[in-house]
Amino acid sequence: MEPDRSLLGQGPYPITGPVAVISRVAFLASLAAIVIAVFLPSRLVPQFARSHYLEHFAAFYVAGLCGLAASPRARLRTVWGRLFLFTSGLELLHLLGGASWRTLLDNWVADVGGLAAAFAPLAVARFRRRFEPPSA
């Protein structure tokens, strides 16, 4: 039987399908935007929210969602771990530049909060599936 290759079908979507490719491009673009925003001078980075921490939260929320879409067959822990290392590494690079610990810790908490917000619905859904009655 041929797998269902339609966009909204019930079968597995092909790993090289257009939506899979677009999601990977969006994921790489979100990571690139974060890296560029980190290394550009602050006056060149556009402000889209009133709070600096809200911007950190939103950036990693979007990166988390794009990461989940880009790796649909990967374990949640794997995608989470890679993004966690990415955000931790970026904040540690600021430390080498002479930033204060307190600022870096606040930024890191906002980053990890954005990742947690992106991953929480899937984690809760998987947890709830463990309690479903077995199908007969």
C-alpha cells in the first residue's frame, strides 16, 4: 500500500515533502535571526516588544515551535536538549564578552521559558495519552 502523501491525510508525511522542507528552512532562519540579534549592536536590533525579556521569550518560543516542526520524528528530549544547549551557549558567549551574571541569568531564564512554553503542550498531551483506556 502506498503511503498517503497528501498534506492533511492520515499517513506519514514524506520527510522531503514541501512542508517538511519549509519547516526546516523556517527553523534555520529562526536560529540565524537569534544569532544575528545576539551579535549585532543593540541599536541595530529592532525592538518588537516593550520588554527585553519578552523578546527573548518570544524568539525561543518561535525557535522551539519551528524546531518541533522541523524534526517531527525526533524525540522531544532530543529537540529540547539541542535548543537548550544552543541558548546556554549563546548566553555563555555573552559572559566571555564581559556581561554580568545577573543579566545573563535573566536572559537565559526568559529563553528557557520560551522553549518550555513551546514544548509543554506536546509533553502534556503525551502524558495524558498514558492514561487513556486500552482499546479493545
